[in-house]
Amino acid sequence: MKIDNIISKIDPSRHAVYEMLDYVSDKIGIKLIQQKTADLFLFKTEPSIDSLYNYAHSLNVKLSEADLAEIENFFGEEKFRIKISENKDVKDLLLARGLKFKDSSYIMEARDLDRKDYSYSLPDNIKILPADNPDILAEVKMIFCEAYGCSPEAYDRKHGFLDQLMLNGKDKHIKTFILYENDIPVSTGAYYAFNNFSIENIGTRNSARGKGYAGLIMKTLLREAQKLNYSQACLVSSESGAQVYKNVGFEALAKNDTYIK
């Protein structure tokens, strides 16, 4: 399935997520369904994996009652998320219809990677390794759960279907790295490399924050992008995390609000 390129133009990281799902669909037995109108791009998995992958994107800054009815009809009883540019009237409409505000986020991009230098040196007590065996992958999950405040069960529901691909050292489309401080796993990050190179799931344990480890993981991932001959990289950032990404050359392209049903 070719994911409609309209979503790449407004949210390149989400486009990479949809391409990742297409890449693994036959391996995990899911069907992808996308629908585009003049005002909406809708995407879901069947059977549903998680609301994380059931998204409605508004292609403009407004959302009408008719648009919302179309969204609800598309997803039926499944949980879903709506992503749209910040707008008070839309917020009032969605809250009135029982959706909950989840968060605001920035779509960010770094360009001209071939001209950038992401080299670094590590002190003796720091090392960064790919998550290429089950023990390291278990440590990645532990860091993620602490950083994002979720349970191991929630992690496996949202991301567990990628385990075998991440453990495949020959697969260049999906890869995760982990940073150790004194042999203790403290920070992690991943990428999806398809039409876009998207940085995903950057997380650091609470006890190790403020030491620049997320920046080191970011540089590791951007070096991977260079090795794979990408000239651009993209990501979606929380408001609190945006400065970390700006420090390594990312610029904010747009700000969106996400609502969840």
C-alpha cells in the first residue's frame, strides 16, 4: 500500500509511522485503511492495534460537525485520535462531543544533514549500543516505561510487534539504540527509515535527566540518517522536549493539538 503523500507534507513523522505499519502489516496480520477527503486524512489498522495508530488529521485549521461525524463513522467503536492545528473553536467542539485534550506537539525537521557534523566523544563510563539482543531490548522497554509513565503491558500493546524487526541487525528500516552510564541503561531512542527518516521514542530515566544523554542519542540517530543517505530528518516533539531537538539543529514547522476518543 502506498500511503497518501498528503500526510507526508503536513506530518512527515506520522507518514513514516504509517509506512512502518505497511512494512510490517503482512508479518503481524493487520490491514491498513486510509481515506482522504478535501478536509480530512483518516487512517486505521484492522484489527486495531491501539489508538496510537488510529488517527484523523485535519487538513485545515477548522473542523465542522460534518467532519466529526465522518471521523466517528470511519472509526466506529474503535478508539482514535484527532490531530489538528491549535484552534479554540475546534477545542470547544471536541470537548463538548466527549473527546479529551491529550497534548500539544511540534512537528520538527532538520535539513541538510550531509553538511552537518554529528560526531562526539564519549567518556569512559558512557557507551551507546544498538538494541540487537533480547536483554538489551528489555532494558529499552524499562527505560521507555519510566520515561513515558506507562506499564510494560502498554508498551507491548503499542510497540511489541516490532521486537523481532529491531533484533534483526540486517534490517535498516527500524532500529533502536540505548545509552549506558556506568553499565546502567539510562537513555534510548529509535528511528523509522522509509520515505522520511523519523526519530522516535526518545526517553531518559528520571535519575539521568539533565546530563545531555538525549542529545547524544539524537546525534547517534542523526549519524545513522547520514549513513543511510538521508538529507533530512523529522520528529514530533512535546512542548517540553523541543529545546533538546533545537540544540541539534531541528526547527519547528508547525504546532498541533491532539484529542483522544
